[in-house]
Amino acid sequence: MTATISMVRLGAAHEGHAELLVTLSFDNGGESQIPLDPKTCDRLMTRCAANAIEELVGQDWTHIRDALTDSFNGP
């Protein structure tokens, strides 16, 4: 099953910190929303060579997976 980023918006997390709310659309019609912390957002933007969050729309979900892995394993 494949999924792409279909929508991105800013949200508020605990203690007023910003997070990115990313909606994934699957090829079977399903959708999932994923909250990403600032560190993971930064890595996702870099992986997708995006300068604005709108540029994430249309990107493959594997960029999120890899950004999460980098964020967890990296310094």
C-alpha cells in the first residue's frame, strides 16, 4: 500500500509548542493524521528539500518514516 502527504498544517502540542499535523492519503481511500515534533519536522523539510510546509504535499510517506528514524537515532 502506498501513501502520500495530502495536507499539512500547524497545530499546538503540549505547553504551547508547535507541531506539524500531516495527513496521509492511502491508495485505498483511507487517511491518517500524524503529529510531528519540531525536530522531526526539520528533518522532514530537509529530506523533501522543502522551504515551506505546502511543498510537502504530494511527497511520499517514506520521507516521514525516514525523518522519524533520523530524529530518533540522530543527535
